[in-house]
Amino acid sequence: MSSSPSTSAKATVDKQAKPSSPDPGPQRGTRAGVEALKPSLTAVVADDEQLARDELCFLLGQLDGIEVVGQAANGMEAIDEIARLAPDVAFLDVQMPGLTGFEVAQRLLERGTGPGVIFVTAFDQRAIEAFEVNAVDYVLKPVDARRLEVAVSRARKRRGENEPLAGQLDRLVRLMAGQKDRREQVAVKVNDRFVLVQADDIIHASLAEDSITIVTSQVSGTSNDRTLDELQARLDPAVFWRVHRSHLVNINKVKEIVPWFSRNYILRMTDAKATEIPVSRSQTRRLRDYLKL
């Protein structure tokens, strides 16, 4: 017995009107779901060897949830690229010309803000022991893809949980940065001649109108360094602090610490003029911790 036209039409309409099930998308518990839930990271890779940079960038490109947005061939370029791009994580080769990876990390700490740091190093037992003791992540050259994935996962976890790492990183870079050979003398231009001064005799160096002034107890003159970063790279980081973007001070040559507005400080130095140098907000906490203020 055939159905009536009206019944058949109704069935057709009901079938067409029935909404299709929505696409559930990636589900929790599936690999696709896990990958979709991973927050994306941006990265800067710093290494003075082009082949090493290319290899690391290639391996990172094979991982989900991370994008290389910049590269640097030395420590100074790394600082510039990190400041310009504000990545989530920086891969820093330990041995680079100008500034080592440890010294780049130290500059980032001094500025108070910066990305997570993963060091990249050839086998160096002393460095590896320092990494392990201070719970700072690293990968060895040649970079192993699985070890790199673990390091990236840790960086993602720290970013997601806002896990503080500044204390461990600060201890590490102070320990390792001090291993680099430092110049004991610095040339200071006074009038038309250069005077060689002992690095430890420098009281402070300040940048004003594209000129760097170096002050000791005996002389005051200018440096041939183009930036304070270049001068600082040649001095002991445990002694010379970048307390302000325009000022580098010998922490052992501070005569007085004067409280200032908003819980900040001014440093009165030991030079003849008792020069007063402001401490930036990002360096105030470091100063308090160091001197137990």
C-alpha cells in the first residue's frame, strides 16, 4: 500500500528540516585536541653560526605551537631583536662574540622584563652542572629534536603558570658570566690624549647626547665605545650594574643611597662631585635584595 502524497511530502520536509549535528571540532583527549589547546609561543634564536641557527630554526619549525619570529648573529643583535619583537622565549647560544648568552640573559634580567630563556651549548660539563643546579633549561649541540620538544614544553608550562625563574637565572648568569676574560684597563679620552685607567677604578659611566662619560677618582673623560652596552660588555657584571638605561655604576663606589619618590632610590657616588644617579624601577628590587634594604 502506497503512502499518500501528503504523508510523503511531510516526511521529506521533516528530513530536510532536521538540523545536522554540529562539527564537534577537536576533542579533549585526542592528539588533535591537545595540539589545538596548546598556546602558541614566539621565539628568537641567537647563535653566531648561521648553520646552527638554520638547524635550530628547522627543528623548531617541526614542532607545533611555536614560531621563530627573529634571529640574531651575536649578543648585541639578540638584545636588539628581543627588545623589538618581545618574544615569549629566547634560545641563546652560550658562546657568542661581544656578549655571551649568559650576559644577554643578564641584560634581560636587569631590564626587569624579558622572555623565557633556553640556553644552547656544546658539551661543557661545568655549564651543564650549573644549569641543573639552578633549574634553568638548556639543549646541547647538536640539538636533539626530542630534547628540544621537552624544553619547549617546559617553556610553555612556565609561561602558562607565570612561574618565576628570575632568581635561578640571576644566580646562574652571575656565576657563568664571570668566567669570561675581562679587560683590566679602559682607555678614557681626556682632551687630546687617552688615559688608561684600571677598570675597578671607574666610579660610574653615563650616556648623554650620544657621548659616554667615564668618571674615576682621578680623571673624567669620554669613552670610544658607541653604547653603554659595549662598555658594559668589557666590565665585570658582578661589579658594574646598569642601574638605569643611561647609567652604569661600580656598586663598590656608592657612597650613599637616598630614598626617592615611589620607593625608588638615588645613588650618591664617591667621585669629587658626589654625582647622584637615579635607579630605575626595574633595578630597585635588585638593589634592595643585594643590600638588604
